[in-house]
Amino acid sequence: MRHNKKFNHLSRKKGHRDALLSNLAISLIQHKRIFTTLAKAKALRVFAEPLITRSKKDDTANRRLVFSYLQNKEAVKELFGVISAKVADRPGGYTRILKVGHRLGDNAEMAMIELVDFNENMLADGAKPAKKSRRSRRGSKKATPAAEAPAAEAPAAEAPAEAPAAE
């Protein structure tokens, strides 16, 4: 039975799984975007988002708690400095997971996990709303064939008709 087993064990024992998630979180914090399997990305989201939430309040207790999970001074410094400043007004949802296909060797489903506020391309698209183009299958009322016909015939009427050459 699988009662109360709410997270993916990733086919690893607890120590190995904790080390894996810690290393993935450090890489995500330092590089802002990493490629991994979909299962690891989903497990990493559950692991990293509470740490990012902790970093929004910079005090000694939160720094020590985050350091107990990450064990990396540079990652903690980056998290409490640059990242916490960017996510200060965001109420949650700090990461984005995008599927990128399958790995060639074992056909594992791959995903890219990234910090939402650090993708400049998507931020630029979000700043200007996309113009929605409307398309109608019926003819437009502005351009009716009757209105276009005199305009098309007008240049032909103005041009002098040449008489056919007699042979």
C-alpha cells in the first residue's frame, strides 16, 4: 500500500535523494535555468520554492535554515541577494517547468526548470500585450466587390484605347 507517500522518491534512498535535490537547487540558484528529467524537475520545484520564500525575509534564522538545506555559501548569498530582490513582490510560483522532449540515450522525458523572473525573453513578451488578430471567414463590409470594381476600372478608362493596326 502507498498510504501517506506524497512525494517522488526518485529511486533513491533518503540521503542520496537529499543530496541530489540540494545539488539541483544550488545549480538552479546559480545558473537560473537547468535541464534535467521531468521527475527531478517536479521534485526540485517542491524542494526549492519554500527556500525561495524563506529568502524574502533576510534574517539570521532564515539564512541558517536555508544553509542547512543547501550547504553552499555562494548559493545562499545569491539567493538572499539577487533572487530575493527580484521575487519580493511575487506571492509564489517562482519556477517554471517546460518540457523539452526526450533524451536520446534512454528516452527519458526531459524538462527545463527556470526561475520565472530571470527569463528576459518572456519578460519582454509579457510587457507588451500581444495584438490579437481577428479573422472573419465572410467578406468584409468595408471592401465589397462593387466598391472595388470602379476603382479597378478607372485606370483602364483613363488610358486611351489604341486602335488595332490594319494590315
